[in-house]
Amino acid sequence: MTPQPPNERDQHCDAHTDEATMPIPRTFIDTLHANPADNDAPGAGELPVSVWTTAQTSPANQRKGRYVAGTTAHPAKMLPAVAAHAIEHYTRPGELVFDPMAGAGTTLVEALHAGRRALAVEYEPHWAAIAQANLELARQRGHNADAQVVHGDARQLPHLLPEEYHGQAALVVTSPPYGPSTHGRVATASTDSADGKVHKYHHRYGNTLDRGNLANVGHHRLLSGFTRILAGAANILRPGGHVAITVRPWREHAELIDLPSQIIACGHAVGLEPVERCVALLARVANDTLIARGSFFQRDFIRKQREQGLPLHLITHEDVIILRRPLEPTTAVRAR
């Protein structure tokens, strides 16, 4: 979407919170392109960008020493650098960060390491326990800001969280579940496959028969449930607070599902304003190219599609949708 002009944006919220993705003048881009090693280029270090370089180190290195071993089994972990970037640019130290679908607790951990307070809700009891373990590890490392993991269904946020949290969060960071499209990890003949065949493992959120888990329901029920979650999260946000949602499209029976645009519509339905649509890189930037970090299944899928004549490429980014709660309450937010 087209960003608002800076003077109009500043009328609605603190400039600090929206500076993360201001437009970059063409002349500045041309200068950097011509002099990539010139740190003294006009404006360098002053103008933030909308492309987040969040995969310069591998996911394993980003989690090393900060997360318990059980974290790696989560089928759709948020990249720590993505959560950290959102927290750095949309909050200040001491402010509250909330994740209504916490998974293994990435948002919690990165918030504490950044000196923010943290609150999280997780539906699956196993992942709520892992998130709590990651929280305790952060505390052992000296990060003692207030933080809490609540086990429960985020669609029931108005009844799940005490009223004292209403209107308190500066930022919500979360991601919808991808259900059967998750890849998890892989066992092959060269690793630990007993029969020499390729097998997925750690690719499910929990019990696949649990229809209360949004990861196990159809596309339309997923959108409906996520809309309810956003409605509850909007009430946890303070006026002017932001929501950062990591999301990517996926293919279903060869049809591309534009989930990012649909998530924007979900936010709009509950009175949240879409303000930015950013790109968080899942590939390392190296000179003038990107080094993709695709999974085994992603690479295998791309290879097979190319053999069939469909010129697909490895995913090198995911969208980060930035929504904002209006300074003046809207009817949609109040009604929920």
C-alpha cells in the first residue's frame, strides 16, 4: 500500500513508531547503488527502510543460547530477528508487547531481551509450556521485565485476560497458523530415516483432530477465527498502538492464496488501520544477490514444478502487515 506522507502520519501518532519504513528518495537509492561501500552517502543511517534484513544469520544461530532445545520442534517458528526488528521500531523500553498466538514464545523472548514487558497467549498446552521455559531461560540470563504466558484460546481474549491489560500494549506481534502447509523438519536416507525414504516430522501444531485449533480448520474458518483474535487484540492495544503480523501466501491445489491481503481485510473489519506492508527477508543479503534459506520441501517442490514447466522460485521473504489502532476508538473495536 502507499504510505501516508510524513506530515500527515505525524498528525496521528508519535513519529518514532512509524519511522521504521519511511519512503526512500530515488536519489538516495541511486547513490547507494553507485557507492555500496560508502558509509558517508547522503542520509545513510538516517532513513529507515521497508525491507527488513532479518536473515543475515541462520535461524539456528539466531536462537542459539536464547531458546530451549524443544523450541526447534515447532512447525512454524517466527524468525527471532523479525520479532526483534518489529519490537525495536514500534516500541520503547518498558512498554508492553503482546502475542495472542505465541507458539514457542519468540515474541516473549525478543521482547524481554529488548527490555520490554511481555504478555502472550497460546492455545496448545505443550507450546505454552515451551514458551514458559523460554521465558524462564531469558530470566536466567538477567532479563527480568514483567512477562506472562497464558494458556487459552485467543478467540476468547475479552474473557481470558484481566481487564487491567486493556489498552496497555504498544505492540502486538503474531502470525496466523499455516496448518497443513507447514514443512517442519525432514528425515532422509543420509540423516535418520529408518527405511531410506523421506519423511516429515515436527510439522503439526498439535492433535490434528482438534477442530478448536485454527491450524486444523479450513481457509475461511481460519480467517473468521483470526478476525476474532484481532478484535480482542485491538482492545489490548493502546490507542495508536501497532500490530505486526508475519504472513505469506501459499498454494492450495495450484491456486495461490493471497493470505496477506486477506489478513489486511480482517484487520480493517475490526477497526484497525493498515499503515504499512513490509518485507522481512528470509534470505541472506550477499553483495548484489540473495542467498535463499529454503527448506528441503520447498526446494523439492520448486524442482518438481520447474520440471513441469512452471518457473517458480524459492521464497526469500514474508510479508509483515502493520496495522494500527486509531487514536479515536472506532465502532468496530468497541463492539468487540
